[in-house]
Amino acid sequence: MNVSDTVGVTRESIPAQISADDATARDRTADAGGELARALRLATDHLLALQDGTGWWKFDLETNTSMDAENLLLREYLGIRTAELTAPSAQFIRSRQSADGSWPQYFGGPGELSTTVESYIALRLAGDETRAPHMLNAAAWIRAQGGIPATRVFTRIWLALFGWWRWEDLPVLPPEIMFLPRRAPLNIYSFGSWARQTLVSLTVVSALRPVRPAPFALDELHPVPPAAPAPATPGAGAFGMLESIHTRFTAKELFAGVDRLLHMYHRRPVRTVRNQALRAAERWIIARQEADGCFGGIQPPAVYSIIALRLLGYELDHPVLKAALRALDDYSVTLPDGSRMVEASQSPVWDTALAVNALADAGATAAIAPDHPALIRAADWLLGQEVRHRRGDWAVNHPDVPASGWAFEFENDTYPDTDDTAEVLLALRRVRHPARDELAAAENRAVAWLFGLQSSDGGWGAYDADNTSTIPYQIPFADFGALTDPPSADVTAHVVELLAEAGLAGDDRTRRGVAWLLDHQEADGSWFGRWGVNYVYGTGSVMPALRAAGIEPSHPAMRAGADWLLTHQNTDGGWGEDLRSYSDPEWSGRGESTASQTAWAMLALLTTDDQPGVGRALARGARWLADHQRPDGSWDEDQFTGTGFPGDFYINYHGYRLLWPIMALGRYLRG
């Protein structure tokens, strides 16, 4: 639906501020040497001091304590957990426990059952007594939420590894899925890249069903009285199952029936087929190990791949597993208090691209010329990160598209993504680099790659094109997170912005991207944020892209987006949006002001700053940033403003509190 037809906010609801906006514009120009400019210079000095000597920036990436708990569980399973590693990890886990005894998915959020169960078990591994007050509170909270039986499938897999849950009571993931052709429903390429790498390794674990001796019992985490067993399906056995499918035939019941058949097959598989499938999965996993030893650049594929390969006979001193375990160590951060935090992923390419764009936006105000040495070093490093010689999983459905693109991590050649690629190209275009021909060639390759990964509806997903099947969400395993990678407004916007800056705004493919963005505007004027929280991020991404593509500020979509932001500015002058907006529309655009979200709103409004009310709103936003800046030039931001899976997994990018405000203040002062 196009918002130009139905807009939930009327322009009459925004007070006219024309004369005030004119004065604000004059104040902004006059501040070139004033307080806002000093705030910008302080922030850029801080950012420059954080650059690695080889050119990159990397900020901590914080998620929830299931990462830390699963790291300890993995090491316990492998027999390599040490007291030296356990103690600082347990310290971090304790520091994130809420007053009610639970652990949340994000700062200030409600307790989440599976995260709490995993964190509790990790503390028991660390030696915390069940009678300790914090453990009693956690166990009571867990029981009140239904206990272990109510946890998600992935948590119960960890429990099954130690005999705390029966493998027979988990859904089956047969490795024979490796033999399904790519056109078949539920082939491995039906899943998004992150789910695909996780599921392939889990097919091995599901088939071999290992059980290690449990170091202790978990009776205190089961409800009292025990939860009733799941009701039996009408008509036991295969024929009864088929009858049930025939009479009701809902998708979820169909796959529940298939799962029962797979349980029967697991007990008596065709051994030659099963062995061939396991070897196919093994080859697939090994082929996707990256140069740093990780798999997919993210924690879930890494830990499950290690378990799968160990089950297939790989010794811990085998080069593949040694590299994988070393990567997990590299994905951990020692915090100032001595605690140890495990990162779900690392973001140096994304951070470096954002840093270059931020410094370029700071420009002359902060004495950052386009050929500043920091920008040259960053451009050199980014050029070396282009994926040129490896065709990743994206090529399965696009065999004729030449290799290119940038990934999120230091090493992830299998999965470059369109979002990082667009942001890197935007950054490289802003550096006055002596090797202009090299930059131009990289841009040409990457633009061709981006066009090759455009979905048929005109939008862009992050890692694949047309990865939009709804079937994966019907399988019994689908109880956590996004499983596919459909186009999103924020990713499409970043690609469109890059294409427009590259002089391709008139290309039919770019115009289809613009049309996709206009068609996916919400009725209230905002855009949904897939990879950032949430409508503020989506709107902050789309409006600059539309403006770059030639959409005028007077266009109804631009005016509606600005109106939405104006009506959601907090009384303190900033913007914020709570993560609950993903599940509760009442939280759309509402939340405590944060530095990153205030910056996103400003970046959007700067594209329509001749609209009544916008100038005053921008001035108040800039003032909020100046008033809340830390002495070191950064900003405090405990809130999670990044998104992994909407509704399920969230991220605190520690660089967002610095990078986006620099962009916003730089563009604001530039006028």
C-alpha cells in the first residue's frame, strides 16, 4: 500500500514553525565554531583514536547471555572447559541477571525463558550453589514460566546433549535433506544463510544423538507438578497420521506428521543413504569454514559445526577444529571489570564503512579532508576485503553473477551481504584516494553483483535474492528467529542510496527499488526496520535514499515520513524506540531517547528540512546530542538498537552510539 493514499498523521497536526525554522537555520550556520561544532570535533577525535593501525575499526557487539552460556556448555561437552575461562564468563552472566531472577534478551527487557535456563545452567557449571539467592530466584522464575519443557527447541538440543532432555522428544532434522534439489521445497537453500549453516550441522547432531554424562541434575527447573505430556495425535501410527493430515491438512500439522514419520525412519534408516548424507553434510560444512576458522561468521553455526565434526570423528587437535575453537576465543571480549563477553559475531567491515561515512560527514567542521590519512588507510583496508575469488552460497541460484561484495566480518567469503556492500561503496566514494581506477573497478564489480542479487519484486534482502519461502516457518524446528531473508526497507534503501550516488538513479533496476520502498511505506508514514530498531531505523534509512534517488521533499511519502518523526520526537528533544515495537504496535516510535536513534531521525529529517516544524525538531535533536555527550566524545547507550531476528534476537552495537551521531551532527552543521 502506498502511504500517499492513506496517511495516519495529518499535516495539520504539525504546528507551523516557518519563522522559527528560519531562525534555527541561521543558528545552525552560526554554530560552525560553536558548541555543536566542538561536540562534533570531540566525537571525531575519539573515533580517530580508535582506528586500528591497519585501517579498520571494530566495536564490541553485545547480545544476550545465551552466547556466553552456550560457550561454556560447548566446552563442557568437549571436555575442555577450564576454571580460568569459566570464572570471567560467569561473572558476565551474573552481571546481566534481572532483579526478578531472570535474564532478558536485551537491556531493560523482560525475562526470556530459554536465555534464563541456559544462563542458570552455565552458572551451575561455574559452581554457583543452587541455594544461593540469585540461583533460587532464577529457578523459581523458570518454574513459573513452565520450566524446561517450555523452552525453545535449540535450548532443548543443548539439554539433550547431556541427557537432561530426550532426543526422542525433539523434532528430527535428517541429513538426507542434503539430497533435495534446490527447486524442492525445504531444500537447504530455502533457508536464510544463517539458518542454513546452523541446520546443516544440526542434521548431523540430530542423526547421531550424542549424550554426555550430565555433571548434575536439573530437577529444580521442572514445574511442580510436572508438565503433562503432549497430547497424542489422533490415530496412532503412519496410517492414522495420514488420515489426520487428510482431514485437517494445515501446514503445521502436515509437517508435524512428517516429523513423526521421520522419527520412525530415524530408528531404522537406510544405512547407506544415511551414511552418504552424513558425508555430504560433512563436506558442505568443511567447505564453508572461513580463513579465521569460523563458520558463517556467527556463533550458532560455529558451535554446532564443531559438535557435528567432533561426532564425525574429528579430533580436537585436527586443524579444522583447532581453527574453529580459536575463532571462538577470538569472538570474546574481556571487559574493564575482568568479565568475559562472547560476541555472536564481529562487525569490522560494517563498523569501518560507517566510520568512514561519519568522518566524511564531519568534514571541514572537524578538519577531516577527503584525503585524511585515516580515510586512506580505511579505504585501503576495505578494498582488500572485497570478496573477489570465491563464489558463496548466493551463486547457487545466481550462477551467472560475477563474484564481488563485502561481508560483515573479518573473514566470511561465503556470505558477503548487500547491506555491507552498499555501505562500503558509499564510504569509498567519499575518499579522495590516489588509486581512483582501483576504486572504480571495485565499484563496477560490486554494483553488478548488487543488481544480480535484486529480488524479483524490486527489493533487496541481505544475503540472497528471492529468499522468501514461508514453508520453513511451518516445520517443528521453527520456534526461534527469522529463517528466511526477504527484502527489507533498510537494506533496499542502502542499496538504492548507493546506486543513486553512483549515477544510476535513472536505471530501471534502481527505479524498481525506489518503487519497492514507496510501496512498503507503513500507513502511518514510517518504514519497518529489519536490522535496526525499528521504525525509526527504517525511516532513517529510507528517506535519505529516496532523496538521493531524486524524490523531492514535497513528495507525499517524504512528507508523511517527516510527519511521523515529528510526532514521535520525545519531549527532551531526542528520539527513541523500544524493542517491544516489534510485537506491540503501541510502541512504534516510542521509547527512551538514545544517541543512535536520535541520529537516525535527524538523518531522515535533514532530507526535508524546508518542511514546517522540521528545523526546530532538528535543532532540539542536535541539542539533545550535545547535552548528553560524554567527556570522551562518545555517548552512553545501554539500550539495544540493533536487530538480529525481530522479536527474538537483538544487538547492542557499541559503535552505534558514536558513529551515527557524528553523521547526524556533521550533516546538520553542513546544512
